[in-house]
Amino acid sequence: MAPTTLAQKLIARAAGRSQVMPGEVLTCRVDLAMFHDSSGPRRLQPMLAELGATIWDKDKVVLVIDHYVPEADEESRRVVRIARDWAAEQRLPHVYDSMGICHVVLPQQGHLRPGLFCVGGDSHSPTGGAFGAYMFGIGATEMLGVVVTGEIWLRVPDTIFMNWSGALTDGVSAKDMMLAMLGRHGMNGGRYQAVEFCGDAVAALPMAERMTLCNMSAELGAQVGLVAPDGTTRDWLARHGAPGVETEPWHSDAGAPGTRHHFDAATLAPQVALPHSPAQVCGVDALEPTRVDIAYIGACTGAKLDDLRAAARVLVGRRIASHVQLLVAPASVRDAAEAESEGVMRQLLDAGATLLPSACGACAGYGSRIPEGSTVISSTARNFKGRMGAATARVYLGSPYTVAASALRGVIGDAREFLA
Amino acid sequence: MTAAGRAWRLPAEVDTDQLAPGATMKHGLEVTARHCLEALRPEFAREVQRGDFIVAGADFGIGSSREQAASVLVHVGVQAVIAPSFAGLYFRNAFNVGLLLLTCPEAALIADGELIAVDARGARVLRSDGRVLACEPIPGFLLDLVDAGGLLPQLKRRLKPPKETP
């Protein structure tokens, strides 16, 4: 048989075919559908009622309440109430309420494993590709189609291989890799195809860092971002409720069709995205002196346990600049608890951080928002104008290392000198 | 073939947060519509008329999965969006809520305010001076989706077919 890509293999399984070819349009069976309080119940419930239809398989549905919690006002309370009431009425078996952000909670609760075909009602759903699952984001109406039929149409994508050779140096992370790829290929460089991250530098990444890469495949405009699962995947999943997964079949064959781009991890310096696009990128050292008011460590992209640890390594034993507010919104309650027990949280608080709830927070400006006129360095995924809820704010994106170092200096800067 | 409508020119990389600002999302489509594109064209929400078109630069609709970024345009009466390329997730959402998108490499030739019409099945844009711009053909099942008014009405017909009159 001709060599095939990981994406082709995953789709062939979901389509019940022995093989599929890029460009084919076909229908796949969905193994798991995830949605949250904003994209899910408040939109699905009235449409299901209008159709007189029911959920095709409740065991394959996961609801995470993360966007409007904790409820800041009456409208937020209404959205969250709809989600809770509907979950109770439907007796949904998998509901995670105020436990953290969906893309992080989903794998932490053992719902993902290599080989699955999944959809999520959120653009950062490609995060699931870090576990060797084919997972992509869809809108609420398309989710209705999935929830009613258990199926979805798909055009089999080409694969764009992002090959990272060498090893990252200390203080440089997956976020810097992604910003470098965005700088080179732009926000639609992924052309809604499959991006597969590979090479020695990717294989060396822990799961949380692989999740950061796959998460921001959304910013690259890819349908999915994939990392071939391996021993690192198996070990992580075994600790998170999904033991004994099979990883062997889930890789691209040597010589599989696709476009290949090459990057060198060893020479990569910390990267920063300038307002107002994640693709407007430069090395942190090339940035003009930029004073910040807020340093934000949050979101599914940039506030997992590994991200909190990275920030703490920079901040330990130091104090943030007096004019800076350092806000930390851990990606999940589990991440926050582990950071607490490791002493990482203490180090962040002692440095002057303010701890926020484990939810989407100000990342998309849904629940909370940042002040107008502020300059922000953030570990989140997007810095579109107005994204974080303030039209006049200027948001820079960087790794958790860079955010922490910028909080110390009061201007955006390189973390590496603090890591000696 | 659609009726002629006025073109609203927009730049490249119009994002979902400009179409449907995050802070409006909890209030529903009516409120989102009042703030649609306000960062780019503050007069848009006030002056857009039923039957108008959006003609944008490359990569229209980058960003979020929020389909309100597409349904808000249906809500205010935009007939179609014409651009050289679209974000993939936005493309799916648009057809699912009944919004026609035309991938037109030469969209930049259309002037702001120009009267144009589109022929979706023929995959072409007709300009006011009679010239025609070719677009990428749209698969039949997506055109059917737009004709049905989106996935919800299409599913409704499939699940609850109208009773045949005797």
C-alpha cells in the first residue's frame, strides 16, 4: 500500500475505509463531541427542540462549563444556568463545571486517546491532536448536526509537515516555536489542511508543550494539528485515566505525501507577537522597549501546569515591577492544585501575582476583560484588536517565560538571564 | 443569480472578533449586529442594507469558531461574502447558517460601493460595467445548504418531511 499520512489513517478509520485520498469528500463517524457553555447548550437546546430530535449518544458528548464562570453578571448567570439545567435534564454523563478550560480538562479527564475522531465547539479544539486524535473545531449549528446524526462531512486534507530538528535551549518553549511558524507562514498558512509537528525537537516535548503547539494550529488556519503519539503520550494518558492506549498504528509512513517545512530548534530565540495579530512576530531582543501594565498568564494555550512551572522558574525569589499587574488564571483546577502542592503557586504569589479562577477569563473577553488603554503581555493565543474585551488595549503574545520576565522588568524582555 | 447589491470593501484578515465582538456574545445576535465590524467600518451596522455584499481581502473570517460571525451577516441581510480566500472554519460555519461565500481571486477589482450581483451555481461575480469575475466552483451539497437556508432547516426537512398534500 502507498505510504499515507497520520491524518489519512485517522480519517480512514472514522470513515470505515481501508484508505482515503487527499481531496476526497466523505462522511466520518464521530467518537466524541465536546462543547462549552457558550457554544453548547444555549445554542443546541432550542435547535434540538425545534427539530424534536435527541442526542445520538450521550456517552460520546462532553460538556465543559468554562467561558462564563465564575458568573460576572446577570447575562453570564443566564448562559451558565441554561447549560446546567440542560445538562441535568438530559442527564449528560460527562459534565465538568468550573473545573477549568475545555481543551485541558478533556484530556485530563481521560476522554482523549490516539486514533479517535473528535469535534469540539471551539476553535482551539485541535489541541486534541497532541494525543494523536483527529480533532477540530466547528460552530454550533454544525455541532447540532453532529449531535443529531453522530456524523460529519470532511474533505481529506493534505498534510503540511513542520519538521523541527535540534533541541530547544533553556527558556525557549513550544509557544516560541509556534510564534516562529506563524511569523513565517501567516494566519492562514495552514490552509485548513492537516499540520503535523515532527522532528527531534517535537518528540522531546512533554505533553503540555505538544498541546500548546496543536492548540495554536487554529492560529495557523489548519483544520487539525497533529503530533504522532509515542511513549510520552502513553505515560501521560496512563496518569490521566486512559491507560494502555495503542500508539503504534498512528504515525505518518516514511515518504507519506505532503509539504515539508524545516525549522531549527537549537537557534530559536524567544518570540513575541505584536498587536494585533499572532502572525506579526519578532524575536524578543529585536523589540523596541515596550512598557507593560498587565502580564497575563492564562488560557488553554498558556496556563497549564508546565506553563506555571516555567513562570515560577523565572519569578522565584523576585518581585514584579511595581507598576505591573501579574494575573495568573491556571488552565484547570487540577493544574492549580498540582501547582499548589509543588510550591509553584507559592512562588508565583510571593513574586506578586494575583490568582484568578481556572476559566477562560479575559482571553476572549467573554466573562472578564482587561482595562481599556492597557498594554499587555499575554501567554494566550490571540491578540486581535479588542479580543480581550478592550478595543484600545495593545496585546503582545509570548511564552509563559517571557510573560514572567516582562512582569519583573516592567518592559517586555527575555527570560533567559533569570534562568541561570 | 442574485439581485444587484452594494459592495462593502474590507481589508485582508478580517477576524471573527471584529465580526462578532466577544463582549457582545452573551447578549445575543441583535446586540452583536449593532457592533458588527465596528472596529473597521463604524458606519457598517447603521448603514448596511438588505441585499448588500461584503468584498474582502484574503483570509476572511480567521479566528474563533463562533458562528455568530457568519450568522450576524445573514441577520443584517448581506447576500454573500466575496474574497480571494476564507478561513476554513468560517467557511464551514457560513454555509451551515445559510451564508454564501464566493472564493474570487480577483475580488480586489471591485470598488467600494459598486453595484454587483453573483451567480452562485455559475461561480461568478457580475460587475456594474458588465465584466465578469470567475470564482472557484462550490460543491453542490454546499449550494443546497445555502438554498435550504442552512443546516437547521435542512435537518428539519430531513427529520420532519412536510406531509404531502393529497
